[in-house]
Amino acid sequence: MQFSIFTSVVVVGLAAFVQANPVAVSPRDVGNQLVKDASAVVMELAAVAGDAARQMVQTK
């Protein structure tokens, strides 16, 4: 399930990046943007997991 969410986020991010920069889209730019998007997704998942862990600890 997480993989499909991650994939859709990357695809949406890539589409937005291409639309925002229709003139100069080099593979390096696309790669850099994908890395930024991926790291943002990882940070978001880590924050969600951290919140869930905190709630589990508090409820026990």
C-alpha cells in the first residue's frame, strides 16, 4: 500500500515539475526533483509514524 502511495506522489510531483518547467527539463533536473519529492515523502511518513508511535505509547 505504501508503495502505491509513494508512486502516485512521485508521479504527481513529476507531472507538476514538468508543467512548471516546460522549456528546460533535463534528466538531471527531473532526477533532482524526484529526490526532493522522495525525501519529502519519507519525512512525511516518518512524521506520521512518529505521531502514531507517540499515541500508542500514551494510550498504554
